[in-house]
Amino acid sequence: MIITLQQVGKRFQRHRIFKDVTYTFSSPGKYALLGPNGSGKSTLLRIIAGMQGPSAGTVTYTDADQKVIAPGNIFSQISFCAPGQELVEELTLREFLTFHFSFKRPLAGMGVADIIALSGLQGAADKPIYDYSSGMKQRVKLLQAIFADTPVLMVDEPCSNLDEKGVQQYREWMAAYSTDRLVFVASNDPREYDFCTEQLVMEDYI
């Protein structure tokens, strides 16, 4: 997968967030989007994911066969995790993952039971997610993204609400399951992105 940004900018009314982002992201590759709060890294991540339109510029998606993918069809190629992402909290973890992986395939050789076993949440697998702590909910968000069989993986502040054990778990999952993917990490915390080989600093595009 290749994602190309050409002079991408974003403005909210009269307030410009960033401008003239021209960059090519190629798979496999790990890219960190860095900047202070309010610099636009989460906004840029959503634009790259096709969840939000830019105010200026273009985003182009090209698959492994050099075919251009229409922005409306990119959803199936991307897994996404962000702090504000909503979960269907009335479902149990087992029900939620079964539902999620009914429209996005899990990684090869894995089923819902395998993913739950890796999660460390086996004891709560049949409890409704609304009974989970904030850290447990964040692990669920990571599970549905990291273990989906997509060429692109995007995580925004992935260790929000995680304790040290959870942070280490995230790092182990990323090391084991993102090798051949195009990975984006929007973050201010080096523990979340220090494995990334490329960095895009939002302050360069003010």
C-alpha cells in the first residue's frame, strides 16, 4: 500500500491547523505523527484514514498491484484505534470481537478465542464491556485494530489509560503483528512510537 499526500491542509473556519503536507507513506513502513496537543496530528491521521476530508490538497491510495483505490473503498484496508473511538459496550468482549471480525477478517490463523487468550482479558470475556475499566476498554480498542487483517494500521495515542503492563503488551503486539504493514502512530509518548523509523513533525506544517 502507498498513501500519497499532496499539499494537504486543514482549516476550521478561520483557524488553520496545518498546510502543505506533501508526503508519501509506503508499506511496509512505520511512521510517527508527532506534535503537541492541538497541532493536528489526530486530524491528519483521520484525513489519511479517509474519515475526514482535507480543506486543501489530495490523498491518493495505491494498492500492492499499483491500482488506485477510491477513497470510499479504503475502509476495508485500514484498521484504526483512537481514544475517542466508541465501543458497543452492551456487548461482551467475546460478542464484540465476533461482531467486529464478521466484517474485517482476523489475522491469518487466528480466531476470536485466540485473540482473547492473547489479550489477558479471559476472565472478563463474557462480561459486558461497560463494566470494564478504562484501561481494559483501551485494550479492546487495540485488539480490534491490531488483530484485523488489513494492510494499514493506524493508532492514535494507543497507550491512553494503560498501566505499565498494558504499555508493554501494546509494544509486544506491535512488534509481533505489524511487521509487514503500513503503520501510523500519532503520539507524544516515545513508548508508543520509538519503533517507528520515520517521523512527520506537525510543527513543520504550520
